[in-house]
Amino acid sequence: MILWNEQLNTLMGLHCGWRGLAKGIIQKAFGMTNALEFNQAFIGPHITKKHFEVKQDLIDFFEQQNIDLKPFLMSRKMLKPLI
């Protein structure tokens, strides 16, 4: 995620993997800065469903949060599930 304010010549970049998002990386970053300074955001690039393998820890995390990932999961023989 890239956040910026062109008028203030201010830019912040965050690597927002799922673990970082789960641990509140965005909230922590805004806690370190004045969030109102950033008036534009860009998210990407990102991996598409057919290219993203996940491990059981990601599935377990979302299940603990009562989020159903089943509609987004695809299984392949002998490979990790895809999300």
C-alpha cells in the first residue's frame, strides 16, 4: 500500500501481507504519523487467485475470526490450497 500527499510531498509505503494486516500494520503506521496528511492511496500489485498458494495457518486464522474462506479456496492434488 502506498499512501501519499502530493501537496506536502509526503509518501509512505507499507508491505501489507496477510500477517501484517492481521497484526494491524495499517493502524500502527497511522499511529506513528498524522493520518490526515495522506489524501491518496494505491493498493497493488497483488497476486490473483489462480497464483496464490496459502498454508493452513492462514485458513486457521480466518476461521478463528469467523470468516468463511470456503467460497474462495480451490484445492489441487498434492499442492497447497489456493485463495
